[in-house]
Amino acid sequence: QQQVKQSPQSLIVQKGGISIINCAYENTAFDYFPWYQQFPGKGPALLIAIRPDVSEKKEGRFTISFNKSAKQFSLHIMDSQPGDSATYFCAAKAMGYGQNFVFGPGTRLSVLP
Amino acid sequence: KAGVTQTPRYLIKTRGQQVTLSCSPISGHRSVSWYQQTPGQGLQFLFEYFSETQRNKGNFPGRFSGRQFSNSRSEMNVSTLELGDSALYLCASSKGVGTEAFFGQGTRLTVV
């Protein structure tokens, strides 16, 4: 119940295309859902985050869509660029659990020039 | 504004030894969390400290321990190292509960 599932494991997109990564959870106590981007040799960098009281949040080319009833959320990267090639992690945290994040297994995105 | 600083960046240790890793959080942040990242298990929560107190602990053996100092800097210690402890150890800092978490670049530990 503490798991966060993430798909696909890897994704190849052409430059200018839309990259979509999906995550699903079971624990209804989760109340904060961030996405992180990680380049090789670097720590994860916070991209964008959402709380269950909104269904969508957009920041630049990055959009989170959140479906509370389905317990699913997704990251959309519009106009994908080669510089977006990285591993993306979704995560979730439950209220009352401090900063204990549960991470998805990651999606390796490759954007072809 | 300086980010999260982890030292050292790389470590090579022998099985059975112990190791101490250090994390300096972003100025003003009082919460420090530690994660282990491996190809097989992904990112796993180790523990979290807030105002020098351990607030949460993940499912790791007692060989993994940590502490936080009054200036919010944190250290984690792994005793009796095993080959399976080879991983990237990441530290994340936050202002407090329910706020954004920012990661450092990690310490790459190799146990031989």
C-alpha cells in the first residue's frame, strides 16, 4: 500500500513531442505528489508538485494532471527538448509522515534531436 | 542561495568498516532526510531529522544511524559495511513538514 507505481520504464520521444509519464498509488493518506528530474551523477531536482485539492498544475512546459478518484497522476512535458533527457521520478508523501517520500521506480526519458 | 551540500562526493570503503557522511541543508531549513538510491531498489527513505530529533525512520537495519546538530547539519553513519551498502546516499532538506524537499548531489559509496 506504500508503493507508488510508475510507467513506462523508459520513453523515447522526438524533439518537440509530448512526453507523458504515469504514476499510480494506493494509499489514500498521500497528500503531496512531487516530480523529480535526475541527471546522471546528480541528485534529484524538484520539477513540480501538486496536492489532491487541484486536478492540474502547470509550470512552463511541465504539467501535472491529478485524478484523485483513480489514484493516478501524470507528468506531461510539452515541446520536449534533448536537454530534458533524464530520469524522472514521481513521489508521494502522507500527512503526518514528516518528509518521508515514497518514490516510483523512475522513467528514463530520451528526447531525440 | 547555496543548495544542499553533501560531503564527501565519493567514498571507497572495505567490508566491515564504518563510514560517516555529512549533509549541510539549505540555510533556514530545519528538516533533513536521508535516502539510499540503488539501481535495484530505487530511492528508499532512511530517516528524517527535525530540530535535532529523529522524526521518522525507514526500514533499514540498525547499522544505519544518523544525527542532526543544532545548526541543522546532519550526519549519517553506517557501521559494519556490507557489499550491498554500495549506493548513492542522498540528503534532502526542507523548511519543515509538508514543504518542498531539495536534494543534494549525493555521496557515492562503494564497498569493496
